[in-house]
Amino acid sequence: MNAPRDPLPETGTETYLFASPHDGHITWLTDALGRQGAVVVLPPDTRLVGERIALLTPAAVFLDFSGDHAQAASELHQHLKRDWPELPVLATGVSAEPASMLAALRAGVDDFIDMAAPQTDAANTLRKLLDRRGALSSGTRGSTIALLGARPGIGVTTLAASLSLVLHDQLAQPAQVAGKAPGRSARHGVALLDLGLPARDGLLYLDTQSSFSFVDGVRNLRRLDQTLLHTALAHHASGIAVLPLPASLAQVREISHADSVALIKRLGEFFDYQIADLGGFSTVDFVAQTVKEAQRAWVVCDQSIGAIVSTATMLKELRARGIETDQLSLVVNKFDPHVGLSAKDIAERLELPLRHVLPARSAPLLGAASRGEMLVRIARNDPYSQAVAGLARSLHEECTTGSVPAPAGTTHWTSTLMSKITGLRKRSTQG
């Protein structure tokens, strides 16, 4: 093993690390990448791996999955994924050995180099991968908004779907498109992460079908790009993307919370906004990790005693996992001004800042749903639709300007909304 693979590379060239005990494979890759940089052998010792990466700052790492090296390569990949998650990792092998290709696929590497193919293919594959990574990392990230609900029935899914639709429509307006920050052109639109319970209600409300689930997204995390997202994700007629839980919730147990949050983080590179519906989601650890990753986290609660008690319990569990109150804000949903419990009272009981108040409009919402429609699209002047539109406008302003939201009690649209609700109730009782 005397190939020129251990000395430091010359100045001005990229460095690539290669974990392989096979002299012939090392020579092949060194020749294939000769014009792009120097190949340095990566020792199998994980401690030395970290030292070598820190010293050389490689552009990518190659792992030899051929023959009986697949197990060792898989273990090393797990180490790299944990400690150096941003570092591109490619597998090498021979297409005539399906087992090595399958092992690499299961390990979740970023791409595969077939050493039975022309050497130019290796250079092209590497260049495309690095260009794709560079294009994604050059832009600013989209915003993730997590909507939390302690129990089903509070209206989180309806709000999440409605907010996604209204945000998407607002982004499509010429003034909003013209005002996009530089570097955001690679992303577009809104994605609804339909992760609430009952499962896949977001799809149901949007009258949309999907065969690609959140679990599928986690399993294909390393291969996510614009093409895959465009072809695999379900899209509502409006254009918003929808990623639901799988039809069989047993599949959720097959993925880790860390990988699930990694998917949410990765999707932020492709969409302006992600609305994560976590209403009724029972796994507090996942909710806590998602809140830490999200730019906004709204706790949705209504005026019922059951919802308030359940929400207080959820908040206690989140705080026990390191979530501070200033990371959360309250959205009071289904608000009826004639009930003796005000939105401010609920906020004080839950020790959360009051962010938004949405009116109780169960009859119009149910009527729209029975026709397979969303109220925010067929009745834009309805108080609920206008409240969601105001919420979406303020959210977009906050995320694009970095401004701090005003308390819900001081916003102009809240007082206007309440006067409209009161007027509607007066007319209905007089009629």
C-alpha cells in the first residue's frame, strides 16, 4: 500500500478521504479524481477518522462497500453521519455485486460510485453531488411553524391546512414574490406536514391523495432533491405540498426522532414555509425536538376545560425537556366572546404569551368540509378566513423582516374581527 494517498495534498486541490483496504480500488479512485483533488486513505479507527477530517477538511468521504467490507463501511458511515452530518459520503463498489449496492443503499449514503464503470462517471457523480449541496447551502433556510395541540378536536389540523393555503396564496402575489430575499429562488411555496392525530386528516380536508409518507421521506433523506419532492410529494390543487403520516402508524416506530427532525430541517431547504401539524401528537420527545428546530411554535387551545387541562399537562412535559416558555406562544381557537373565559385568562393560566385569537365558526367550517372545500378558499370574507389571513400576513412579515409580533390583544385585526363576530351573532339572533 505505497500509493500516494497519505501525504497532505498540494495547495489548491480538494481533499477526498477514502476508507478502503483494497489497493486496486484506491488506485482506481485516485486516478478517477486526479484532476479534482487528492485522495487520502481513511483509517478504520473512528478516533483517527475524526482527527483526519479535522486536519484535512475533506470535500467528501468515500467508503468501500465491496466484497466483505460492507459491514465495516456501514458502521463507519453511522459514525460520520452522527459526528459530521454535513459531510458528503459516497459509497464505492461494483455493480456486479448487488449485495454491496444494497448495503450502501440501506446505509443511506449520498451516492454510489460503480468501479466497473468508466472513471469519468466517478468525477461527474461527485461534481453533481457537490454542486447540489452547494446550491442548497448557499440559500437561506425556510421557516418552520409548529402547531401544537394537546388533544384531537381542538382544530389544529383545520388551522394548519387553512394557514398553508392562505400563506401559499399570499406568496403567489406579485408584491410578495418581488420582495423575496436573494438566495431564496431555489425554494418555493408551502409544505404542510400532516403529522397530527387522527392521522392523515389534513389530506382528507384538502381532498388530496398521497402514497408517499413522512416515513418514506425519512428513509430517502439522503436522496431528497427538487425532482424527488416534485414527483413524490402530494400536491393540492392550490400548489401546496402535503407530507402525511403513513396509513399504517406502526411504520412510525421504525424511524428515530432524530431522523424525523433531520427531515424537517432538510425540507426547510426547499420550501419557504413548512406548517407542521402536531395536533394530538402523543410523542412528547418528538414534539420537543421539533419545537427546538422550528422558527415559530404555536400552542393551539380552545376555551374548554378539558383542552386547557390537557394543554397545561403537555406544557409541563415540554418544559421538563428543556422547552422554555419564550419559545412558545398561544393561539386560542374556536373563541366565543359570550363564554365567560377570555383569551387573556387562558394565556395567563397556561403562562404563555397570547399570539392569536381565531373565532368559533363550526357551522361554516363543517359546511365547507362537507363539500370537500376549505372555508378560507370559498368564503374569504368569513371571520375565520379573515383571521387566518391576518395571521398569515403577520407571520410572513415577521419571518421576512425579523420583527417581533405584537400581543394579540393590541392588534387591529383582532378588535375588527371580534366586532364582526359580535355583529354576526346579533344579526343571527335578530333573524
